[in-house]
Amino acid sequence: MKVQVLSRKLIKPCIPTPEFLRHYTISFIDELAPSINVLAVLYYSPGLIIQKLEESLAEILPQFYPLAGRYMKDDHSVDCSDQGAAFLEAQVDCQLLDIIGAGAKPEELNDLLPCQSFATEDATEPLLAIQVSKFKCDGIAISVSISHRIADASSLGMFISAWANACQGDNVEAISSRFNSPLFFPGKNFSAPDFGETGTRDLDVRIPVAKIVARRFVFDNKAILGLRAKMSEGKTGKQQPSRVQVVSALITKALASVDAQKTYGHSRNLLVAQLVSVRERTVPPVPKYCFGNLVAIAMTESTAAEVKNMGFKDFVRLLDDNVSKTVADCAKILSNGEDGHKILVDTIVGFNKKSVNSDLNVVLITDWSKLGFYEVDFGWGKPILASVADVPIKNLVTLLNSKESGGIEAWVHLDEKDMSYFEQDKDLKIFTTSLV
């Protein structure tokens, strides 16, 4: 697949940002986010009109005014002077079905992105970049990238949904975003951390340490029902774990098995980090449409000896218990400064430090299943595929809803040498109906 960029332009808000909004200081959770971009790609059948996409983007940018600005690294703020969002048009030399049908590998989809995964945080770089790629069949791929410095996955989903609604016109309910997370979590001038073990292909901002590849594993509704039923065997009246938790547990178990097959000179302890949104869970509640990085980390640590004796049910219970505890702890974040610092700062900083420890098997799981990518309609129908990019972060697992109701797509990023072991995991092969 070859992608030729035909044009690049900056789309500015249709009305100027008021002077009193020109300086946006980010929150301390934003400061602690990794220097990467949050990315998604949506694929559509023929019908989209690029001019309409441009016009609706200009219309929605006043509501998301920091996205048209530039990040000022030295003072942890955004200059919201309407410099514009990047908008690229590209031509792809194949049919959309060549991507959808044959299942192109995620690394091959990176050419559909408007920028690389890692952010440079240069003052000249747009915080929002979009690429619209047209295939030979006139099918379209729309890729959206937002700097992680000011946005998490929920923020990305919020923006994409609001943009699609604006493209449809006045008959669709508007999404009212709020850029007030710094009021809840004022900046503390933290330094941006290194984040896990990374590998690169053509990225000048990181030294390659491993060739990391991504693969897509699809758990259909039947498979997930089967996994949840395994938890209920021999028990009655017990609430079944969520779809996300059973899939997370199965993948974690497989990754632990991969680690056990490798030679480090000793068995490694396991650290699993699951990202938990704090929106609507604090007291008072942070609004649902609050924009920015608004996550806590549920960390699960187990010794090598414990992992060796753990089965699927044990992984489910352990991961589910720690996520439930973190969700409950969110109520304390704003009511007690000491608790809030421990729940947010200590866990994020602690994970960032541990993620670079070669003596730990570190797994990061992020749940995008509630972002509704398969419901995003710009006025010409819903996407036939939604994907993430090939992000070179080792042992990163991103979970999305599948197009089929009740299913989950897991995008798993591993060292290339580990992926061959992972793909052969017995339980994974039983419960995944599609492997790309």
C-alpha cells in the first residue's frame, strides 16, 4: 500500500478565540502524560465529501479552541491564538477492501496517519492533525491525532463525535466539551516522563530498542459469553465480570505465559496497569465531557511465584478487584488532598518509574470500548472498520468495541519476538474468531 499526500493546510476556527481564552494552562495529570499522540482511524464506504469535512471542522474548532493552538513546553500551557489544526488529503493506491478484507498489518496502516505516534512537542507543531485518505474505490479513511499532552482517549472520542455531529448539521445533539480540568487538578510543573519500553521505525525522537509490532485479535460476542461463563462454573448468584475484564485477563494470562518462556536468568514479577477514567466518579463529579487527561491507574502486582500458580479465574478476580478499588477511590480524589495526590500522582509516577524496569513484566491495558467509534456518522453512514495505530510501546493493549454488538477488538503491541509466542497461546486461539 502506497499513500501519496496531495495537500496540507491549516484549518482555523470559524470565529476567533476570545482574548481571555488565549492562554490555557494544562492540568498536572496532563503534565504527567507521555509525549505521544492519541490516534484513531475510521474507514468508510464511498460517499464522504472532503469539503464538508473541512467546513464542519472549522465550525467545531471554536468549541475545542486549544486544539487549534500550540503547546508551550516551557510553561506547560497552550497558546490558543488560532494557528490552526493540520488537515491533509491523501490518495491510496489500492482498494479499501484490500485493507478491510485482506487485513493489512497495523504497521502498514501508519501511512494513513497525519503524523507519527510520538509527539515532538515543538511550538510549531499542531496539537490536532487529521488526514483524509481516499482509496481507488472512493472509500475513505479518516485518521485523527491529538497530542496526549492535552487529551486522553475519551477526549479523542469526544472530539470525533462532536465533529461528526457538526458535519451532519443542526438535527444532531451537540456535545458540549469543557476545558476546565485544570480547575480540578491545577498544574504542578511536573516533567513529562519516559513511558515504558519503546521501539521505533522512522522516529527520530526515540532510539530503537526493539522492533515492536501490533496485531488485532477479535473476540466476538459468543467468545466473550464463553469466557464469562467460565467464571460462573460451580457458582450461583455471583455477578459476572465485565466483557473488558475477561478479555483483559485472558490477554494478561497469555502475556505472562510468553514471559515465562523467555530467558532472563530469573523469573520476572508481573505488573499490570489498567487506565480508569475519573470523570463522573469524583466528589464533586468531574463532568462527563471534561476535556484533557482525566485518568487514574489501577495497578496489579504479582510475584513470579504467584503468577506461576494463577489460572484464568485468578487473573479475572485480581484485575477486577483492583479496578473496582480504584473506581471507589475516585470519590476521595477531590475531597482530601493527601488521598488525591496518592491516588493520582503517586500511582502515575510510580508506574512510569516501574515501566522502565527490565526486571518487571509490565503490561498496560487501556479500555476504549465506550468511545463509540463504530457509531461515528459524518452524514454518510457509520464506519466499516475502526482501528488504532501501530504505537511502538511494548506490551500495550488497547480494547475497542467490535463492529458486531457485544464483541471486543484487542490491539496488542509486543516485541516482534514475543508476538509469535503470543499468537500460539492455546486459550487465545480458542476464543479469538479473527486474527489480523
